[in-house]
Amino acid sequence: MSRPERLEVGRVDRPHGLAGEVVVTMISDRPERVRPGARLDADGRPLVVRSARPHRHRWIVRFEGVGDRDAAEALRGALLRAEPIADPEAWWVDELCGAEVLDRAGRRHGRVVAVEANPASDLLVLDDGRLVPLRFAVERRRGVVVVDAPPGLLDDATEEA
């Protein structure tokens, strides 16, 4: 699966004040998405971040060319998208799905069929239904994920103790 051309990184919630600022909920954990000069688009409209500051788990953002409340109101509800950031350390879901899971000793434990979001750690869903927190993944290579899981986590569910 190829990377999307533009990724959804946030949403404009509402205007803030009279000078064109907007309140933005970010779904990206990359702070460079709201640094001055960052290029985003709002439903196809190109935007450049002029300034941003954190505000109650969201951001107050001023975009170039958005100078008053009416212009900010026109952005209400817009999805913000951006180019993917090249990150060789990133683990993409489409690369994990289908990968064979091995422990450090080289034992096979199945294939990843999905990645499930979880607040503590995203979960690798194996083809037999077992869940492995992604934080235990220590190595990724083409078609393989190596995990260093605590004892018992990868035990076969059908084995009797």
C-alpha cells in the first residue's frame, strides 16, 4: 500500500477572537505541523502557519491571509491535511499488517492482521486473535516484526499450563 499524498493532521474547531486566529484540534503528534511556515491545506485551500500556541490540549493558530473573524469562521470544521513527513523510524500500519511476528529466539507467533489503537500502546492483532503491544516490537524488517515480549504474553492460547 502506498503512502497517502496528504495526511489528515487536524481540524479547525472555531474562530478565536477577532484577529483571524482559530482553535485547532491536532491529531498529529508532530509539533512541526504547527510551526511557523508549516504548509497545510484546509479542504483543498492552501494555508501557511504564521503562529501557533498551545491552548487547553489544542492549538490557537494564525494562518497567513486569515486576518479577521469572518475569514477564520470560513475555516470552521475544515480538515487540515499535510504532506507526509519522511521518517525512517516510523512504523506504518500497512507495513506491519501481514508481517510475521517472531520473538527474539526466532520462534514464529503468527501474522499481524491489524493494528488496534490503544492509549497505552497500539496493539498488534495476530491472526489467532492474540494482542501484542507495539511497545514490545524491537525490530522491523521486510515482512517481519521481532518482539521482546514478557514471559507468557506469546504463549499459545491452546496450551495447558
